[in-house]
Amino acid sequence: MSDQMNRMLGDSPARTIVKLIVVSLVVGFVMAMFDLHPWDIVYGIRNLVLDLWYRGFHALGAVGDYLIAGAVIVIPAFILLRIFSYRR
């Protein structure tokens, strides 16, 4: 039974709990630095679903705007990284 538990968790239960506590502290600290709260994320997802429901697929336009805004940075950075790694 304990071998199956270790295989499922990837390590012993005690070490897994310690790892989860440490990662939770780090993520909590980073979220506090950026003034993010867990309920903000939950409400954001809830509002996205409600917007999709009430306004139909017109709300997906906001997702498209985010996609385009991110692509303006990501695509040139990707191209530059590929060019610099091609030289090697």
C-alpha cells in the first residue's frame, strides 16, 4: 500500500507535504507582492463565464484582444531567439 502511495505522490507523503507547503509559501509571497488574491482569480473566471453567457461569443473578442497584445511581444521574441540559436 505504501509503495502505491509513494508512486502516486512521487515521493513519501511527509516529503510531499513539506514540498507543497514550501511551494505554497513561495506562490503566496509572489501573489502578495503583486497584490493578487485567490478570490480575484475565482471572480475573474466567474465573470468570464458570465460574460460569455450573457453577451454570447462577443465576449471572446476580449480574449482575442489579449491574444493579439501578447503576440506583439511573443512572436518577435520567438523569432529573435530562433535567429540567435540558429547561429550556433
